Amino acid sequence: MIQMQIIEQPGAGLHAELVAAMRSGSLQTFFLKKRGKRVMHTTYSTPGWMKWTHEDGVMNCSILSPKKPGMEWKFFGAFLGRLADRFADEIHSINVQFPGEPPGPPKPAKKRKTRR
């Protein structure tokens, strides 16, 4: 999973503009499902999708790829590229987190075989 926060410029309305562009078809690379809560890529929809929420000018996004773990980067790269290309003036900053699996208990040391 890849998580990112997109912080809009004050008063930019980036989330509403992205939703309108996806619904109208002017942003042909991405489309919405689940009443606008899930963003899908037209060709990368098999590996995963992005869940997002919006509040007070901050979009919290989680990119998931349950069928093909480790392939989130494809969606992430495409979405980030599209933001930089068409919506850069409306973005203040983007924070990206790559949360990994929590570390498990340490593995016990293997016993060495001794020769006789």
C-alpha cells in the first residue's frame, strides 16, 4: 500500500475539479467507482485502485493492489504524473508514505552443526 496526502492551494477546489474531470471524461486516464470513493485507472485497474477522502483542502489517498501486491507504483506513478501535468498550479504539496509490514518477532538463531 502507498499512502499520500495532497494539500491543495487555498481555495483551489482541486478535489471537486478532479471529480468533475473524471466524470465528464476530460480526464480519460482515470474514472470513479463506488460513488466517487474509489479511483480506477483505465488500464491499471487489474492491479489496484485508490481510495480517497477529502476534508479541508487535504486529500488522503491510499493506493491498494490486493490482486498483485507490489504493483501499486504503477497507479501511483500515473496519478502523480497526471497531477503534475494538469493540476500543478492547484497543489501546495504532496506527502507520500510507504508503510511496510510491521516487523514481526525476531527469528531464532539456527543451531550450528558440529563435526565429530
